[in-house]
Amino acid sequence: MKKTVVVGGGAAGLMAAINAVDENTLVTVIEKNGKVARKLMITGKGRCNVTNNCDEQTLISNVPKNGRFLYSSFSRFSSRDTMNFFENCGVPLKTERGNRVFPVSDKAVDIVDALFNKAKKSGVIIQNGEVSKILCKDNRVYGVRLASGVDYYCDNVIIATGGMSYPVTGSTGDGYKFARDLGHTVTEIYPSLVPLVCHEGFCSSLSGLSLKNITASFYEEGKKKPVYEEMGELLFTHFGISGPLTLSASAHLRNMDKKKYYCLIDLKPALSETQLDKRLIRDFSEELNKDFSNSLDALLPKSLIPVIIKLSGISPKAKVHQITKEQRQSLISVIKGLKLHIIGARPIEEAIITGGGVSVKEINPNTMQSKLVKGLYFAGEVIDVDAYTGGFNLQIAFSTGYVAGISSKKKGEEL
């Protein structure tokens, strides 16, 4: 009987195992944690954003690096296939804003249980243990060695170890070492989908404030065109900013140790400067003797008002009827362009996804098999592909896992 070992029991590994097993193939998943899919349990704030309900082209367009490499994987196992898979496993799904797909229960554990139970019912063996080495001879894998010294001999190995983000879930970069040891190129590893650190001290005073339906534009210093711009939600933290907009933007802010970036937040994107000026004039006219510090309650979140007032340069004690056209313009400029200087990203341990990984040039996109080592396959975050928030990264895991699993069953796959 043919044997396949899957290293890593996360989303990609379990999907690979489920599709690698058949009546002629014994599949063993080796997971170093006590339980499988620990990272899945914390995705989507514990709700698990399973995928994005969109077409293949949209999936690719939401993978900023090496998206075209995934064309075959997305074609063979689309977001609709992912949705059908879980619903057939008894997990009803729902589509929310931004086409994000979640279990109706809003419980990530339902997704984890579905994968685990499907794997067990399919005959997959799930073994607790830590792989220390991939055994290879004459550019052909023949097994894995555990940290305990035990060797598992097999015909194929699928590496689905994840990246380096959230190491408490088991993602500690093991797959990169295995790949390098076997002659593969591993591109620079960096945090992607990660909160950003800002220079402005007022961020800490705004910690916990969530801004919704704002537009954030991220620029490289000296460049006129933003590297990323989108409307959505942004969250202030004690160190800077987080939230969906920030996480997606971080995927575009490369080489932050060498390049300087800043963010402009339009707090009222639905209003032009002229419309906002008319709104201010109307609000001010309702109580002409009101202090400026008390005049913005209907326009801005309460905790943000002192910051905006200070940046506008207008005295908080000024009466609104005294505020000049030029002062209103200064206020409008701040509201339509609150500036934050980005000085770095939070550590990779806090990133949702790891950027970089095994070079896609050395992986067959149609099979996920290594172009260098026969019988070696890759799936999920260990590969040099990463996407925006919204379910796209999990779809990468499921699609590449599916393709790696299916392909590993084929006889004599040539490099």
C-alpha cells in the first residue's frame, strides 16, 4: 500500500490528507500540538472566516504576491467548493459584508470539528509528534524522522506546517527549514496582515476606538500615488493602528526598515470638502455662542474630538461664531486627512499571516509538487503567497491542500 505523510494538521494539512487518502493509500498526519488546527480556532476572532464568496479572478486579485501561481489551485478547488465541502460536512454557512463566509453558528470550532471528523471518517491517521527531518535520497523523499528518533517511511510527504505567525499555535517556521535542507529557496520571511506602529502619541489615548466607513490611504514618502487605499474599518491601539484596513495595507508596506510610509485617514469620505464646510456652518449656526470644544459631538467620536481640535490649531475655547473661513478649512483638512506616520510593524508573532516562504518558482502550480524533489509537496502558508483579509488566506490553504492531496495519489509524477 502507498503511504503519504502530511506534516502539519492545520487547514491545509487536513484538507490535503482528506484528499490524499483512498483504498490504496494510507495517510498519516503528524501534528506537534495536542490538537489539530489550533490556528483555525482563533481566525476571524473565533468565528472563522472560512473563505470569500467570489469568483476565481477575484480570489487571485486579492493575493498581492504571486497570485497567478494559484490560478490552477483556485480553478480546481474554488471558494464554492470550500463552501460545499463544509456544508456537506453538516456546517451551514452564511455570507456577510465583503462576501466573507462564516459558519452560521459563528463558532470556529465547528469548522475544526468538520475537518477533523472528515479526516477520521476518511481513514486518515492523526499522529501526535514533531518532525525533525524529511528523509530524502537521490532527489526522492522516502520518509520523515521524528524528534523522538522514530522514522516513518513513506512514498510522499506533504509539508503543510504554516508560517511563523502565532507561534503558540505551532507555526514556528519548521517547514522553511525542511525546504532549505532539501535545496529549496525560501524567500525573506516578514509579517503580513499585521498591526502597524505609529509615531503619533495620540494613538494611545484613542486605544480601542474603532472607526467605521472611513477611507485610509497609505503612501510611501515622496510618492504621490497611494500604495494602498480602501474604505472600511480601522482600530486605534496603544502602539498605533490595527483593524481590517490596516492589516490589508500592511501587505503592501514592504521594506519598512528602509522606506518611510504614512497614512491619511478621511474621517468623512461621503462628504466633499465643500459639503463638509456647509455641514460645519450649519452645526455652528445652531448655537453661535457654543465653545468650539463642544461643537463637534454630532460629527466625530467623542474620544477623537480633542485630537482633532488640537491638530486644527483652533482654540478649544473659541466661540463657534468667531471661527473664520480659514480656520474651518484647517479643520476640514484634518478631518479629511488625519495623518499618521508609520514607523514599523508589530512582531511577526502578532501577524495573522507570514509573508515570504518556499519559492513558487520551485513548485509545480498544477500539482503543488516540488520541482526539485520527487514525492515532496507543499500546501498553505509555507508557500510564498499571502492574501488580504476576508477569507482569502484560508482559501489558499484549502485550495493548495486539495491539489497537493489529489496530486500525491498519482503514480510516478515527473519533476
